[in-house]
Amino acid sequence: DFLQCSLVLAMATLVGHVVRCNGLPHHMFGKKDPYVIMKVVSADGKDHGEARAPVKKDAGSDPVWERSEATFNFATVEKGASIHFVVKDKDLGPDDYIGECALPVDLIPFDVPTEYTLSLGLSRKVTKAGKKTPNGTITVEMQVTMHHHWFG
């Protein structure tokens, strides 16, 4: 059973695109210039590829990416792997970290494009009321596709 499942995922590709982010924290010095890094990470913590959605200049708290500019395609995903999304703000100096999230690839359906809205976690900063504020959300559309031509 495990061998069968591993074999199926080894002959599959994870495809998708970043749709948008919502509610990103406000920037102290003008509008945000967000971008997204996507990585597939195996169960043992090793990176297996990286893709990036481009910087959305002056996009503010709710950037939207066109499908053609924010597509990712990771071949040969393994059972137990997850896809990680890291959102950053492009700056003149080091880029600012906004937030991140991950989703196990095993939860993504085969051949059915599915949209997910995921939390980017809570801010490291604490408000005057002693609460942490949300970093916003990211919405992505993904599916796992089989390498049908291999069964030929």
C-alpha cells in the first residue's frame, strides 16, 4: 500500500498559481511591494525546488497576481512532502518577512484545480492591548497531475 502510494506520487507533478494575498500588514513607509516564494519540502525537511511569484510594486495589503506571472510546477513530488509559501516585502535593504504557511501535498486532489486560502500566521509584534495581529492570508489554486504518458 505504501509502495503504491509512493509510486503514484513519484509519477505526479504539483501545479498551480498564486492568486492573491489579503490583509497583509500595513507598511510604515508607503505601500508594500510583496512577492511569494514557493518551495516543496520533503518529509525529512529537504527542499525540492523553488519558484517565485514576482514583486507586485506598490500593491499594498491586497496584491493580486495574474495566472501567467505566478505559476509554479514541481515535478516528482513525494509522499509526505508539503508546499510552503513565504510572503516577503521587497525593500532597498534586506526584504521584510511578512508571513508563511504550508500545506501537505497529500491533501491536494488529483486533476481537480482546487483553491485554498491559507493563514500567514500572526505578527511578531504585540499591540498595545497585548494581542498579536494577523499577517493576512494567501490564496493559491493547485492540483496534482499524473504523468499519464508514462503509462502509455
